[in-house]
Amino acid sequence: YVYFVYGMHHMLNVVTEPEGTPGAVLIRALEPVEGIQLMKKRRKTQDIKNLINSPGKLTQALGITIEDNGADLAGSHLWVEEGRGEKFDIVSTGRIGIKVGKNLKLRFYIKGDEHVSRKY
């Protein structure tokens, strides 16, 4: 689902549980692989490291808006692809941008990835 916060940013969440059961993951960042020139144009920047390294930047770069709320990630213009079998070291840290629950280790990223906004 997609929602609008602070009167300026769209946030993208991927629902992880069946209907009626709460559970979703906020997509905080991605590594740009395709469509980089269009992302740079949408974000009005040439800085690839900061292109999609926060939830608001990500949705802006990908052109995701409230109109995408409810999109089927298995058959729409938005999709999640299966991994290619690469092995990664995953880092788990406290959450950022919140007050309650910030010490919970529920923020995950690939160790050493240059597209992460805050590394711990």
C-alpha cells in the first residue's frame, strides 16, 4: 500500500500477511539498476548514491503516488522480483525516523551497500 505523510512524501509498503492479518514492510531504499536517467530526472539530481536512499526519495524516483495504493505486486506496473541467488551479509539495526520502538532491530540492509542512507 501507498500512503502520504507530512504533506509531501509518499511511502511504499509491501503487505506481507493475508488479508485481515496486519503486517507490512516499509521499503526504505533500493539500489538503482534500470531506468536511472528517468529516476534522476524525477528527483532532479545526478547523485546516484542519494537517488533512492530514503522512502520519500524512492517513491519520487520511481514515480509512485497514492494512485498506486492497492497495486498487485504480482501483476501490475509495480512488481517484486525473485532474487538471483546472490549471497549477502544482512545488517539488522534499530529503526530510524520514529520515537517509539527505535531500539527494535527491525531495519535491515545489505552490509556495505552504498545506497543506504544511514549505516550502523
